[in-house]
Amino acid sequence: MDAIIKSFPPLQQDAPPRPERPSQAEVEAAVHTLLRWTGDNPDREGLLDTPKRVAKAYREMFGGYDQDPVEELGRTFEEVAGYDDLVLIKDIPFHSHCEHHMVPIIGRAHVGYLPDGRVVGLSKIARVVDIFAHRLQTQEAMTAQVAGTIQDVLQPRGVAVMIEAEHMCMAMRGIRKPGSTTLTSTFTGAFRDTPEEQVRFMMMVREGNRR
């Protein structure tokens, strides 16, 4: 079952200031409480180090809050031999976490842009996807954030982003429909204004996946 959502977001908006992070001890105490809430015994051998492990894992899984996607796109190249056509990075794997239930979102991102005199290193696009993925997310917001950041920083003639993902909040709980995927897409500039460019982007994304 595929759900298709198309969003046309504004570019990046200022986020409210983040509260001060709790201490390591406070985090471990919170995990200890959750373990008790599940009905298990947090003092049994297998769970003794779980609070510390969870705190360490969360620091890694949500490391995107400590990284700036704008900085990743800061270095560009103008020696492109006149190339001004579509640059497409396909099948960028990512894992994120749903901001509603804090369970995994697992998927792939496809990002394309039409350069306007300069390009960025291909790995930088993948890093932008990773930075936003390593935050609490909705898929719609993540799609908009990736597109908006690339558009703001690179100022290309257009950006196209498509994300395909499975949400564990649908697979593991609630309606329990494993295998269902959600597709979101956002277009800016020439991709938004020219349907033919949208179609070309979609065809190039799908072409390799049919082989």
C-alpha cells in the first residue's frame, strides 16, 4: 500500500530556541523509569547497563541537532565546463525517528537540482539528508527541509526531492501494516514551474529501480 503526499513548503523558518539538555544522570534515570513502566525489572543483570547504552545511542541517533546542514553546502565548485543540466543523487539510504512515537522511519531519498553556475560535492547532499534524518521528524517536514536548505544555500534554478520510507509507527503499532510505504515530494524553481522537469526527475529516479 503506497501513500503519496506532495508538499509545497515555504523555505526554512526560524525554530524556537531549544531547552537546555538534561545531564547524563537525568537521561539514565528517565530510561530507568521507562524500563520500570514496561513491567520489567531494571535492576536485573541484562538491563543494568541499558540506561547508559540508550543515552549513548540517542546521542548518536539524534546527532543531527549538533550539525548544521548549511555548513555542509558551504563549499561549491564553479569549474563545471558549462554543465547546467540535472544533477541527481538517487537512493540515499537513511533512518530517522517519528516525532510522534519516537520509533524508526527507514527509507531512501532522491535529490536533484539544476545548477546555476556552481555545483556542490555529491557527498554533501547525502550529508544534508543525514543531518535532517538524525532529528525527530515527520517525513513531510524532512522533505521540505532538505529541499529548502539546498535552494537557500546553492541558489540553483530548481530543486527536486523525493523520499520513500516505511514508518514503524504504522508497522509496529496502531494499524500494524508492515511493508506499506509513504512517498513525499517537493519541487522548487524550474521543477515546480515546469511539469516536464518534474516528469524527467521522476523518470530518472524510477529508471534504475526497474532494472
